[in-house]
Amino acid sequence: MNDKIVSSEKERLILVDDADNILGYETKGACHDGDGILHRAFSLFIFNPKGDLLLQQRAAGKRLWPLIWSNSCCSHPREGESYSFSTKRRLREELGLDTSLKFLYKFKYQVRYSEAGSENELCSVYIGCTADRPIVNKTEIADWKYVPVPVLEREMLQAPEKFSPWFKMEWKEIRSHYMDDVKACLKI
């Protein structure tokens, strides 16, 4: 287990318009206040060689959606960072993993989490595959598991409230349009 603090409300995120043009920078805290300010984000879906998806349960200390199950890793490029750099950085920081990532698609969403704030993100979605066991950062992740796709889909139908809203949106899109990319990833 790793317990290094790798995120704060003070880190500066990249503000963008709907076309992903940079408009400026603001703290993570301000980006998530109220209805949120549109900023760059990414979501990573990591599979093992059997095709099981790595899920994480968000840490109890998370401001938004604490203790909710979500995709393998999600975060934000910080001021001055490319998607390529930030995705690799965060994968190492949260899960202790280093693997190739393939970009799938980008989408915009906005979701409020009670009075705690909102996600308002232009999110890039990536997939990767590794046989390595995660070394989770306990300041970011409460629990983790590899889940076979049929089990995941059954759990999502039975208890959708246990999963983050962005994960549900992204998984639906991956299942509808990108499973060939997932299968190709697994052959790496």
C-alpha cells in the first residue's frame, strides 16, 4: 500500500471550452464548487489479460462520490501537463501501474453531488491492459477489484447507485462502440 498524498484542492486544472481549447486555469476546488467550471479530465479503464476490468472504490475522504465504485483511475491534467503525461503520472500515483494507454473518445458531462459540488468535465477516455497487480494509494482508493464483464454488468443493473455517474456513462459507450478496441488491447 502507498499512502502518499497526490492530490489537493489547490492544484491548478485546465479550463476549456466545448472544443477543448484552453481558456485558463483554476484550482481543483474552484472547478468543483457549485455547478463546476468546465475543465479537462480523463478516465482510464485497465483490464487484466483475462479481460476483467479493474475497479476502484473511491476513498472515504473524497469530496465528490466518496466510497463509490468507479473505473480504474480518473483525474485531471494539471496546468502545463499533456494528456499523455498526466494519464501516466496518475496511473502510477494511484495504482502503481505503468502500461500503454489507448485513447478511445472524449465527451462532456456535468453532474452535481449534493451540496458538496459538481463534476463539469471534458473527459478523455483511455484503455490499457496489464498483468501487474496494483499497488493502491490508500489516500485515493478505499478498495479495488478485478471484475469479469458479465459480473460487472449484473452488479451495475442490481445496484447502479454504487457506481460513479461518469463510469456508468463511459462504460455504456465502451460497450456500445469500443469492445473491439478492448479485445485488441488484450492481445498486447
